[in-house]
Amino acid sequence: MAMSLRLLTFVIWTTLLLPSTPLGAQEPVPGNPVAARIGQLEEQTELLQAQIRALKERQLQLERLPAVNTTGDPGVTMEQVRGEIKKAAWKKGDLTVTPYGILWGSAVWETQRSFPGAYILWMDSFSTNNEDASYFDARSTRLGLDLAGPQFRWCPETKVTGKVEFDFQSSAGPRLNQGTVLLRHAYIKVDNGDSAILFGQYWDTISPLYPNMLGYIPAWGSGNIGYRRPQLQYDRNIAFSDYLMFKSQTSLNLATNWDFNTDPTVIGQTAGWPVLEGRWALQFGERTGPYALPKEIGFSAHIGEEIYDIRATGGRPAIDNLARRTWSANVDISFPITQRLKVQAEFFTGENLSTYLGGILQGLNPITFNGIRTTGGWVEAGYYWTPSFHTHVGYAIDDPFNQDLAAGQRSYNHQIFANAVYDITKKWLVGLEVSSWKTYYIDRRPGEGVRFEFVSKYAF
């Protein structure tokens, strides 16, 4: 009897523990629900493992959060960020839509009138304006949608995202209380972490940095070049190690041309080939972790052609399809020194840069119709005194070649700025910025003045 019980127990345990699939079989038996379920679980496990590997290898594309405080607290965590995103997101099928915006108000007083006024590109000449001015403006208010599509089942590390964003700073003439809609961004992006393709309207590939200024204009016209335009962009990142990465960006861009100083009888046309832009950068230093301080040095350039139709006026004959070259060569540097202190700078040189907001927004000589060469740049240092209080100081300059200019054109433009910003909450900041400006002209008195700007921004 004891022997029979032992034999029965052995048979039961053998039946339970041995696999249901024969040892020599290559696939689960079709129609077997247990085997099918095992196959599904294995497939899901492989998908989750691939996603985990992608997250570990991928460098997050979020802007770095402010420096840690004196207690070593890293501040906002990724869990908090994800929680806030989930609260705001809308779902439409497999598409996630996250609305966002900035309620932006500013108050300005300046000792000498600037152009255009509510924000500043340069100081008017004393020959045309010689009085102070004040402005209140809310047209910088920004609204947008972040879009996230479903992941590809056959390529789980690839993300499909998009953005639509606009503000109200399109031209409304002198009517500061009647802002019109200005499209800022509208694009779709496919990104697997190492490479990405973007199609739509986005920032220029060249000169990608921006000084931390409070006003709507980040030193455009006074040393910072690069704007937004429709393009097809390809990015490639090559990580040599955890401390060294090479970045490459190339783009084909719409050849737009407009000029703040061209005769109105000069009409810009679309060129027969797109503008080519490229940037190559080396990032070094630890890239991940709460105390990472990656440094980056980049070189960028663009080359293209702009087409103009010149209408006949006075004794000047009409000219059709006048082609003029546009080009630039640029260097950008981002150098965090400590968790609190960061220095960044850009330098450029080029020709016919009005649509890139260089040359003090002058591309052509209105008499000879030749391109205007220019050089300039900016440098800035920022310091976080506390997690909520930070300051930034900087200098910017744009200096066109005088021999390329006609009478009345702007020959030199610079500013020195300093600001103090206090983050009342994680989403609401207030700040005051003071800037000193000088703008010189050919055969005209210069313009000089000091500008005070108070800004309140509430993000949602």
C-alpha cells in the first residue's frame, strides 16, 4: 500500500511539473489555450524589455530643471512632471493631446523711443524720435498643443510627436490692443532617441541657443540670429560613451526673404531651391542624473539664394529674378560651471541675414541691391541664488560692414542687459529687466536709451 501511494504521488508531481509541450517541439501546439497565453505573455515581456532598454539609452529631451537648493533637494521630480502632464492631457483614440500656454503681460518704460516699441529691436535715431515712451502689452500670450501618437508595435522605441503653437504678436500696426494670431510652430516629429525626422515649421537649425531675457525678443537684431521657418530636418546623435556624444542636424528650409529697410518696390520671391542649414556639436560631461552638467560646443552654417523682383521707379529700370546669396557661419557654446552658475554664448558672421534677424534686420543695400555683410554675437551668465530666485546678465552686438550700407541704414546695434526673476510658484514668475542700448546710423544721429521692463508669466 505504501509503495502504491509513493507511485501515485510521483505520477501526480511529474504531470504537474513537466512542460506540456514535448521537449523536441519548436512552437506551442496550435489550439492549446495555455500555450497561446504563454506566447502572448512572452511577446508582451519582449515588448516591455525593449521599451525599458529604449528608456535607459534615450537622453530625455526635457529642458534641465533649475539648480538644486542648499539641502541637495533636486526640486521637481520626473514623477511630478508625468503627473502634471496626465492631468492636462486629452485622449482621442491613440492620440494624446496636451494643451499648454503662457499668460504673458509686460510693462515698459524707456528713456528713448525704440522700434517697434512694445518689444525692442533697435533704438530710433535722435533725428526722428527724441522722447521717452511707455507700453503695456499682453500680445506675447502663448497657446499651444503638444501631440503624442501611438508607439509602433514593430519599433517600440520610436515616438511620434507634434506641436502647434501660436501667439498674438503678428503685425497689428500701432494698435497694441488688437494683436493678431502669429503661427510659431506646427510640425510632426518621428524620434527613436538616436535619430529623428521633423517636418513642419520649427526653429532654424543654426545658432540654437537663446539668452534668458524677459522680453519677447531674445536679442534678435542685436546679436542673436535664427528664427522659425518651414523645413525638413534630420537629427542624428552618436554616443561614444556616457560622457561624450556627437550631434548632427541638417535641414532643408523655405527660402523666405523680407527686409526692414528695403525699398517697398523690392518684392521678395521664392527661390528655386531650398536653403541648406546644418549644425554639428560635441557634448561632453555626465549627461544624466540630478547633478549632471553636460557642456556643449557647436558649429553651424547655412547657404542659400534669395530672389527679388525690382519694380521700375523714377529713372530705375525694372529687374526680374534678381538673385542674391545668403550665408552664415556660427559658433554656440553652452557651459554650466556649477549647479547654480551657467555661461552660454553665440557668435556669427554672414551676408544678407535679414530673414535670420541679423544685420540689424537689413539684408540688401536699397541703392546697389547688394547683400550686406555683418558679424556679431552675444554672451550671458546666469546664477540661481535660490531655487526660486535667479539673475542673468549679458551683452549682445550686431555690427554690419559700413561699406555695404547706404545713407540712413543702421550701422551698429548693441545692448547690455541684466534681470532678476522670482518664481512665485513653479508656474508663475515675475521679473524686472534693465537694458542699455546704442544704435548707430549712416549719415544720421544715433539712438541711445535705457529700457525698463517688468514681466509676469503664468504657465499652464
